[in-house]
Amino acid sequence: MKLKPKLDTDKWQLFLALLLLFLGLLFGILASLHYSGNGIEKDKIGFVSLRPLHVSYVILWIILSAQAMVNHVMQMQSGKRIPSWISYGKLLLLSVAILAMTMAYFNSRFGGREYWEFPPWIGVLFFAVWILQLLGMISLIGKLNFQKVYVWMWFTGAFFLMLTFLESYAWLLPGIRKSTIQDITLQWKSSGSMVGAWNQMIYGLAIWLMCALEGNSEMARGKTAFVLYFLGLTNLMFNWGHHIYTLPTQPYVRYISYAVSMSEWILLVRIIQNWKKDKKNIKKFKHNPAYYFILAADFWIVINLFLALCMSIPAINLYTHGTHITVAHSMGTTIGINTMILLSCICWFYFQKFGKSPLTHFHRNWWILQITLVLFWCILIYAGVMRSIWQMQEGHSPLSVLMKNMKPVFLVFSIAGTIFTIQLLRFIYGFLRPGRDWLRESK
């Protein structure tokens, strides 16, 4: 059956997500300039608004692009369409929610917590979107029995995103707010589990993409893939313990949490590297741009795994907690791993549709993108080390002195971030340039 919707809402959602990615990185650069005092006037939009704009936009890029591509793949495989009332309703709610969130941030109207610092009523709109996403997926598939592992991962991610998002607003209950420790613990628990929820969707897309490139779905039915799924599910529910090192909790909570988290990443590396070992794959896919972004994700998994292992050591965590090293780990995960996997999927769709790379001189642009991101990441780690040394010294100088000395470092950081953003914008422009052709179904 040929499917010809009047409006391909999933692709419009993907376009919206790409726009949010660019704006999120742009606000991140402005926030870094403001933070370091390089070239931003204090009476203009301040760091207090720039930071949540950066964080919320990048998080929404990850969630919305993953949802859009999951919907697209499920519709291709099932031969069905998500009911129009769900598709149009979700797009309308998203548009209203993002506009309301942006206006709230620009007017310094806050009221939320980490990731979602906008007033709680806007969260109701996003929660409705997550419900519609799950309903749309359910409409495409009757049973989960005998489904490939990535389908299980997509459903798990969609369900727990809805659940953890709701849990992240538990602080509105008076009983929770009475206890500071309980409030902080619950907030970090929900935030950590929410990351696990969207990771389920993204890791599922990675497995689907490798199956699509290979033309063989056996990987998605293998024992290793399902072990990864169950570890990811355990990670989603229990790995939040490492976020609360500074709170009075039992040590075993932290150790179990990190053991689960690290084992999940190791297995994902194993799946990708086993796939890479086949020399035929390299010859077969070296012309496909999606392959190179999968390689980039593999690299970022390895170096972030190393950083996370170091941060999991309590003696080291004492120094790194709350410094730029934590930011480096977060950036390496959201941009280095998640974004590279998502870009690889977009490249695959583009290549299938148009039979070419989204950019001329693709490899050169890809290398510039990766090198600037590595520089960006290394500067954050260096800044974190300097901050750690400073805060552990007895009788240390005022923070303003440290920030003044670090000003050249943050300037290089901003320059690297600007180059990375410009380079990523070139890829985004390459993806969006075909315009209406993207919205037509392939013959």
C-alpha cells in the first residue's frame, strides 16, 4: 500500500529538532562568552537565561529527533500510518510548548528544575506530547512478542520518558519539598533515569541502523543485543546513584549504579566493534556517510567510558564533582555519542533518498567537526582540573582571580565551540537544502 500523507509530521518534527540543535549550540556559545566575560554585555540576555535555553534545546533535539526517526522506521516496517489526530496534535502541542518555553526563558520566568527550568504548566504540554508519542507507536504494532530488540528499546524508552518526566515534577508535592535530601535525591533519580530513557531509543536506532546497512537483522535478534537491552533497562532504573555522591547514601548504591552503567557501554562498544571487524563492511559502506558518524559515536563511547570510570572512583569524584569535568562528560555523551548516532541515522535516510552525501567534501567537513569537538572536550577537562586544584587548596584565592586567569582558556573554548557550531550548521543546511523533496515518499 502506497502511503501519501498530506503532511509528513515526523519529518517536520525532525526539521524542528535540527533547528533546536543549532539554536541550542548557539546559545551555548553565548553562555560560554558570558560566563568567561568575553564580549557579552551583562545588561543583555544573561547567563541565567542562556544556560537553560542551551540545555533545554539540546535535550529536545535529542528526544524529538529520536522520536521522529523511530516513528518513520516503524511506519516503513509496519506499512501503517500513525492516526492523523495523534500526528497533528503532537506537532501542534510541540510548537506551542517550545514557543512558550522560549518566551519564558527570554523573560526570565522560571519555576522548574534541571533540564526543564520553565514554569511547570509548560511541562503539562510536553507530558501530553510524550503520551501521544507512545500512543502513536502502539497504533503501529499490536504485540511485542518476537519483535527485534530495537523495537523493545524504543517502546521502553518512550514509556519511561513519560514516567520519569512526570516523576521529575514530584518536587511540586509539599511532602517532598519538606525534606531537602529527599527532594534532591528524587530530582537526580528522575533526571538520571530520563537520560536512560532516551538512551534506550537512541541505542535502539544505532542497532537498527547497523542492521539496515548490513541488510541483515540477525544482530537485532542475538543474545548480546538483548543482554544490552536488559542492562539498559537496569541502567535506566538504578544507575542514578552516582549523581548523589555528595548526599548521605549507602556506598553500595553508588558502586552498583556505576557497575551497571559501565557494563552497558562496554556491551554497546562490543556490538559496534564486532560489526566493524568485518572487512567487507568497510569496503561496502565507506561511501555511505552514515558509516562515519557511527565510527565517531564509537570513538566517543570509548573516551567517555574512560572518563566515567575515572569519575566513578570516589577519591577522584571528590575533586571532579561540580566542575567542568562533569560538563565534559555530559557534553561528550549528548553531543559525542547521542548526536553522532542521530546524525548517522539522518545521513542514512538522506543517502537512501538522494544517493549522495549531504555535503561536498564530506570527509574534510567530518574531520573538522570531530577535531573541534575533541578540542572542546579537552578544554572542559583542563578547566575542571584547574577548578579542582583551586577548590581543594587551603586558603585559596577568590574565585574571581581564578576566572580571570582562566579567561584565555574559556576564550579558546568559545572559539572551538563556534567552529564546531558553524561546521554542524553546514551539515544541518545540507540535510535541509532539498526542502520539499525530503517530504515526498521515495518511489
